[in-house]
Amino acid sequence: MISFLTDITVDGVALWVVLLICVGVFLGAFMDAIAGGGGIITVPTYLMGLSNLPIYNALGTNKLSSGIGTIFSTARFIHQGLVDWRLFAPAVILSLTGSVCGTWLQHHTPAVVLKYLLLVVLPVVAFITLRTRKWPDETAPLDPWLRRLIIWGSAFVIGGYDGYYGPGTGTFMMIALVRFAKLDTRHAAGGVKVVNLASNLGSLFTALRAGYVLVGVGLISSVASILGHYIGAGLAIKNGSKIVRPTVIAVLLLLTVKVGSELLFPEFWS
């Protein structure tokens, strides 16, 4: 059995590593269904699992599994009529454009710079995402054109961030739609899903063109992503943070040790 897991590879990655990635992707999707921000787990998981490849491969492959998972959750919000297309059709285009620009910039950023940024960005994003917050149930009054400008501008900027890195995109967009655009929770969540799906697809297609997506690994991980979303949403755990928070902290600590040792002692990993 051990020999089988070691000898079989997917896109040049050992099967046992792919299965470990699936575990991390499942936990990230599970977290996404409960509290949002699953990328805080999935991005470090791919970075550690694909550490022998350029960082661009980890970020690109993550977009494949997360994008497929997002398609299923987005369809649910659209089916329930929670997406105002007059507001969000332009936002989808702007998010798509921003993510393509962000991914292009990522591919032209030195890998070592991305790793240093990662050690700073992920803990900050984790703190913002895991903060307990109560969203409003009703849309507050706001000038319609100001609301449009806030939504469209946020879609482009946050879409660019999603293309460049990704973790926390849904949380950042939710904050923009609820706190600044004054939307109610349900319609904001629907808008977040279509904007996030657009940025995922824009980034994915850009990464595919650049050859930075391990399609086999991403598709296998997508099964774990769909399963995590399904189970997390179905359980509707009230105290989901009791599971989510320790997992996030453990993954971030492992990533910090791994990436930090690579940067400080490169000869050990060569």
C-alpha cells in the first residue's frame, strides 16, 4: 500500500501528497461553508504540497479546485434570486478584468518576493476573516450611483487581489458590500459569490495560459472541495469557529516554519 502511494504520481506529484492536499482542500472548503475564507487553508496546503515547484503552480492549481467549488455555491444563490444583475453584471466584468491583471502581475513578481509577502499577508487575512461580526439583515439607504461605484470599484480592486493571491477575497468583498455599499446580508452574499466566481475564472484562465496549473491535481482536489462545501453547509454548525480557528492557526504555523526555513536555509532544501 505504501509503495503504491509512493510510486503512483499525478502531474509528477506523488499520490500520497495529492491525498494530503485533498485533506487540506476539504478543510478549507468546510471552513468556507461555515465562516468563509477557505483560501487561508487551501493556499498554504498547496504551497506545502507542491513545494518542489514554483509558487505560481500552487497558486494557479488552487484556483482550479476553488473555482469549481465556487460554481456550485454560486448556482445556489442565483437559483434563489439573491443576485441583483443590474448591480452585479458590470461588477462581474470588472472582477474578471481585475483578476486577469492581478494574475499577470503575480507571474511577473519574483517567487522569493511572493514568499515574503505570503508570510505577512496570510496572518493578517486570517485575523480579519476570523473576527466575529454581525451583518445587517436589511439594505440601508444610499445614493444608487454611489452604491454602484462602490460595488464596481471594489469588484475590480478585490478581483485584482484575488488574481494576485486570493485568500480572504470573499470576506473583503462582503465587508465592502455590507459596510460601504449598505446591502443586506443575503443579497451581499449573492453578489460576493458571482464576483468571486468571475475573479476565480479570470485568474484560472490566465494561469492555464501560462502553464501554471496542475490540472490532474486540481481536478482530484476539486472533489474534496465540493465535499467540504456540501458537508459544511449541511451541518450548519453554530460553533464552527471551534473547529476552524485551531485548524487555521496550525496550518499557518506549519507554513511559516516551512517557508521561513526555505528562505533562511535554502541550502537545506536544495
